[in-house]
Amino acid sequence: AQRVTQPEKLLSVFKGAPVELKCNYSYSGSPELFWYVQYSRQRLQLLLRHISRESIKGFTADLNKGETSFHLKKPFAQEEDSAMYYCALKNRDDKIIFGKGTRLHILP
Amino acid sequence: DVKVTQSSRYLVKRTGEKVFLECVQDMDHENMFWYRQDPGLGLRLIYFSYDVKMKEKGDIPEGYSVSREKKERFSLILESASTNQTSMYLCASRPTLGSGANVLTFGAGSRLTVL
């Protein structure tokens, strides 16, 4: 089955510390993976996608096919990074399926 | 900017009522989606539409139906609302071509409470 797993419901990190939000997937073949973010009282929006290979708001994510992971990383957390983060996968049926999400809380 | 507009932000309905959730997008996207968002469960796909009059079931279609008579509009229908359908409903659209292909644009959400 095609699945996205985010093992952490909540992650608390001090401001200035590194952040890593974990995402593992099950999919045979070449997946298309995304990170979406929802800030308080805002719409869910795309943060980044693996095919772009770019850094957005200091975040990067590398696709590791061997470990079937797409972890989201940022070297120095900022208070404005506090949000709900969802990892997502485009499956063979062309649908986008999401993980359960991780709430990132940046401590001052 | 692509806009996805959900007509109702908050609704309160009674068990057994028929509920319509409307979603309109203004960028000529082919694909449209309905998800429900619940704490601890993430986003779960209810229905998906490839194009006008086309629909596909998602992971949790039971108790829901959809309508796509025009390209810009995708409606979610709860034929007989139940308390376990209390949730936040998110509509999204995406293009199938171009640099934004496969990227979802979401509406603001419709929070439905069924009493």
C-alpha cells in the first residue's frame, strides 16, 4: 500500500536549534513528494517539493530512496516556523495522499 | 494568485440533514479534491475529480457524494449528516500541466459541526 508516515505528532525545538521533521513513505518506483505547511489561521500551502530541489524559508528536504524518507530540515529554527507540517505523496492513481502531520512548536 | 473559495466557513447542522459544501476555483484547474482534516488523522481524501463530470473515490467516500457540473465548481454533499462527520473540510485544486503541476492550492476550509 502507498503510505506516508510522520512518526512525531508534536516536535518542540528551541529557537536557534536545528529542526528535523521526519517523513517516511512506502511506494515502489519514483515517488513525487511534497511538504505542506499550515500556519495558525492560514490556509494549507505548499512549502517545497522534491523535484524543485530548492530551499524555502531555510527549509530543505532530500529524497532518500534507500531509506524511503523525505525528512524536512532547517539548521536554525525561528519562532515563525511554528506550524503544522504535512508530508505528502502523489500516488500511482494520481491522488495526493498525506501523512498525519507534525506540529512544530518553537520555544523561545 | 490562484484562488480556491469555499462558500461556508462555519456550518452547524443537525443529524440527518442534507449538507452541501461548495468550492470554486478561478484558475481553470482540471483536478479538484475534497479532504477532511481531523486532529491526529491528518488529511484524508474523500473524493477527487479529474475533470468535469468525472469523479473518483478517495480513501473515505462513505456517507459523501460529489458533483462537478462545471470545471470551476466542485461540491461535496452529505446526504444525511451524522455526528462523526463533524470535521474541517478542505477543498483543493491543481493543474495537470506546467511548473505548478501536481501542486495543490487549498481553500480556507469549512468547519462543519453536526449536532
